[in-house]
Amino acid sequence: MIFRNENCKNAVLGCALGLVLLAGLTYAGTPGSPQITADQKSKVSGTIASRTGDLVKVKDKKSGQTVVLSITDNTKIERKKGKAEFFRHKDMDVTAMVPGLTIEAEGVGNAKGQLVASKITFIPDEFAVEVAEEQQIMANKAATANAQSTANQGVAAARQAQSSANQAQSSANQAGQAAVAAGDVAVMDAAAVQMVNKRVSDMDDYKTVAEAGIYFPSDMATLDDAAKADLDLVAAATKGVDGYLIEIAGYASSTGTKQLNQKLSEERAAAVANYLLQKGNVPMRRIIAPAGYGATHPSATNTDSQGRALNRRVDVTVIVNKGLAEGI
């Protein structure tokens, strides 16, 4: 189901939100996972492994075991002070509960062996760390490619300059060793890249229920009647759907400064999230980290007014775990 404003029917939806989901959860604790005793207070500290709807799997950093958390309207989500700047609105901290985030939770066990969270805290620096790790992975891959190129050049030089074969061969061997070493790093980094990518988004495990492109006037983050109508359809599409989650990604055209574009995209994403919360009766805990991405991922050219209008948008996607969608 796809909803778009009348004046922007041909818009191409941008890239899906980053920093989102892993494989889905089941509604009860996984067999073999520790069960929280009903009515017993408990705490867990670790990394979110996966999430489906209101249920979050957390790998405890001490025991290494997985605990299932249940987030409710009464769950208090608090952001601890960190070193990195965190743009997301503070009243939307519940939306930050995404795979890869390290959290601390406390609450009481329920009849299903899950921990009904009364309070969850996290440090936003974890997001900055992930970005830095991914950048390092890319740098290591580049170093591997350069080392292999050096090795190939060394071998070629050895063949062409027989008079200095020993020296060339020595250089080739050294470069080859560097390539092998860098190759070993690349193998590890390839696994790391895969892990990061899977942690950020594993859309193969999720089915799209509905999606919409919401468009904004220049330099504004106010929803018009057409945008509200589209969001009403999005909210309606969630009715009766178990375990759904909503991705929200805001964007801007390339006009204006980078800082202004970032702010506009953040405000546009927040406006959509707030409308779904207030008018669509969508619980905030069902919304995944609404974020702005500035002028990145344009869906049309920024060289003309029509293209820029298509880029002043928020992409909204309603997803559900395929296992739940298929009744598994």
C-alpha cells in the first residue's frame, strides 16, 4: 500500500532508515533463554539484539544470555549524558531502542518469562561509535586494495627488470606480505561490515505493510492537509497488525546550508512522528528512531524547482516481521 501527496505522485522513495533492525523476536522467551520469574524484580544490562513491536531481545553483557524485554506505555526511557551530539528530540528517546544500542533496564517479570521494563537508560554515544567503526572498516578495505596493488606492481617490476630481479622480488615479497596481512584484516572487516549492516537494517526479515512520501514547502516543517491525509492512511494501515514498526526518515533539498538542511530534515521527521502519535493514535514505542538526513539520498535532481520539491520529504514505512505476517 503506497500513499503519496497528489502533487508529488511520481516521487521516488529514498533509502530506508539506517540504524534499524535485526531478525525478529517471538512473543515468548526463546527456548533455553533465561526466564524472569513472574512478579520478581530484575535488571539487565547489555546490547539490543533484535526487536519486534513492543518486544526487545537484549544480550546480557555479564552472562551472555538473551533476555526478552517488554516495553509498555509506562516504560520510562532516559538518555544519559554522552559526549556526542544527539539530535533526536528527547521526548522520542523510546524510538532509539534499535539493535546495536547498549541499554540498562529494570522491571518486573511477567507470566511469559519476560521482563516488563519500568525504566530503560542508554547513552547516545553508542550511535557515534557505530559510525566510527564503519568508517574504520571502509579505511581498512581501502588499505587492503592499495597493498594488493603494490604487490602486483612489485611482481611486474621483477619480470621487467631482470638485472634487478632480486631487489624487485624482495619488494614484491614485502608488498605481498603486506597484502596478505591486509587481506586477513579485510576478511575480518568483511565480517564486521556484514555485522554492522545487519545490525543497521535486515529488511529481508520484514514485510512492508504500507509506505508514504510526505512532502513539505521550502524552509518549512509544517504538515499540509495532503500530508495529514496520507499519514491518516498510514495510521489506518496499522490497525489490526500485530508487532508492526514504523520507520521515519526526513530529508531536505540541497538549497541552504548543511546545518539548516540537517535541522529541517530533523524537524520534518519529528513533525511526522508527532502527528502519528497525536492524531493517528500510534504509540511512540512503535516508531523507530525518526531521524533527519539533510540533503542526502535525493530522490530527484536538485537543479530545478520540481526536483527540489520532491526532495523536501519524509519517507514513512510500516513494516512487520515476516514470521508474524505469515502467522508463524
